[in-house]
Amino acid sequence: MLERQRAMSIPRLQEIISRSLKKRQSLQNSETDLIRLIDGSGDELPGNILESYGEGWLISTTGPGLNPELRDALASFGKPLYWKRLDQHQKESPVHVSGPEIPGFFTGMENGLKCRLSFQSGYSQGIFLDQRDNRAALRAMVKPGDTVLNTFAYTGFFSVAAAAAGAVTSTLDLSQVYLDWARENFRLNDMPPEDHFFCKGDTFHWLRRFAKQSRKFNVIILDPPTFSRDDKGKVFRVEKDYGRLFELAAACIVPGGKILACTNYRGMSTQDFMAQLSGARLEAAEMPDDFTDSPYLKSVWATFP
């Protein structure tokens, strides 16, 4: 793969990049600057993912380094450019490659909502771009006063999308750092975080607690990591245990409510994933149009009677 890229001249790489940018022109506007610009094999550059994060670009590669010709081709577009190696075992923050450096925290936009971002705070930059359409669907779905529980919430942007439509949100994550980041996302959008709920802890624990309290929600977002271990050493694997998680969440849904069930686990088909989801009418959602490589993200809206 690297040899093939070395064989490409800088003008040829610039041509591929320009064509990919043009293909996504309709997605990038004054209200959205958080999109995937190049998606590996789907855009003739296998092993390379280019994403727009606000004012900056991030090139992520599966190889150990950034191809020099590709680096120079990207640098010619004049954007602040950062590089990250895609490695689940050695997760490192992106490094600056070319163009102006970006402050520790900066802002991007998705469908008119502001998001706090960082290239210096670890492997993830503050938002998962592949969930953009699901956040838009949630925002269009909820009504003022609806309750939305966002589990495994990371920096809480599903909560922000729901709150923008008038929902009262509960944002749940193990990390206090990410809960504080979520609060900052609310403030960026002039939404007082004091009007919403933030819960620190294990999702399994909180779902059982909500069920005992008879606390129910109109919508629950359920997007767990593919593998995790709780503080008691108990292992969670999406391919074996998602059904158990889904059942706990279902006990906290109002009649007619919905769960957005998601996983990015590549070792399971959408059909096998849906087989774990019972008791509801299921509708699979597609990935956003800028994700042109393999459709790894499984998203299913489950509507309860």
C-alpha cells in the first residue's frame, strides 16, 4: 500500500484530494465543518482517512508513518494539518505536520451546533463524525420536554443535539473529564448545563438504578465500546453481551419510546447485531454520505410498543 502511494506523484495525489473535496461540497457549509474528506479505499487512498475538524485537517493512517508525497500534497492546501496513527493498542494524540498550529482547544460546527475539539487531548478529538446523521435524526425526532438518556456519552454531543430541540437530557459516562467536556459543549451553545443531568459511573449500574426508581426516558442512546471491563472485572463484549445491555435499557423506556442501538464492531453483520435486539420494531440507519469505505457502523432505531 505504501509502495503504491510512493508511486503516485504529488499532482496525482492533489487531484485525488481535490476530487474527494468536491464530492463532499454539499456536506460542508457555514453550519457544518466536521466531516470525513477522504475515506480510505472509498476515495482511492487505502489506509488513509482525512477529516475536517473545524479549521484543521487530521490525516489518520494505518501505517507506521505518513507518506511524504501525501504529506506534501495535503500541505499544499494550506490547512493546519495533523497526523495520527490508527492503532488501538498504542493510542496517541495527533502530531502537528504543517500549517499553523491550533490551540489546545478549538471549536467545530455540526448542523449549526458548536463542538469543543482538541488535537492534544488523546486519541479521540472530541466528537465521532460517523454519528452525525444519527444526531440529526435525534434532534428532528424529540419534542420539547422529552427526556433523553445518553449512555457511554463521551463528550455528550448527542445530548447537545437533543437539548437543541428542547429535550431534557441525562449524560452518562465513566469519565469526569468527558462529563466536564460535555458541560462545556452545552455552554458553547448557550444551553445552561444546570438545566440537564450529568451522571458519572457504569451504564449497567445506572440502568438498573433507573429501573428501580421507575425513571423512564423517551429516547436512550446506546453506543458502548466493543470491549470493556467494569470495576469488578466483569467483561463486556458487544458480540455476546449487547442483548443484555439492550434489555436493561428497554426497561427504562416509556411506551412508544426509542433506543438508538449502535456498535462499530466490524466482526458482526447488521443482521447478527439486530438479532440481539428484542421487543421492539427495528429500523437500520445508513452511515453518512462522506463515509465511502466499508459501512462498519451498525445503527438501529428500536421503537417500543
